[in-house]
Amino acid sequence: SAKLFVISPISSQKLSELSVHLGSIVLDSAALTKARFDFSKCNDRSATLLDEVKLMADSKLNKQYPLVDFFKLSNV
């Protein structure tokens, strides 16, 4: 939806609204059926993907700017 915003802001907004409504439907149906969701596997996978992306970003930054200590800058 974010990439679509540049091309068609109205479509992007409609997709965002649809996403909210679909999420509400899922949560409402879960509440009505007393369903329980186990997001632990999704959360583990998400954490793994985020770690991989962070490593790639760190690597690219270090190659582009070898003299800058980004770790030191982020702790200031």
C-alpha cells in the first residue's frame, strides 16, 4: 500500500481501509468462536527475518561508509 501511494493515493487509502476491516472481521470472528491464535511461530519467523534484514543493512552501510561507527552513533 505504501508503494502504491505514490502511483494512486486513493487506491492506497482504500487498501489500507480494507486491511483494517479485514483485521476487524478476523478478530470479531475469533472472539465469537472463542478461537485462540498461536502467533509464536509467526513472531519467531518475523524476528528471524528482521535480524537478517538488519545484518544486510549493516553490511551495506559498512561497505558504503567504512569510516563511520554507526553503533557508536546510535548509542549517543
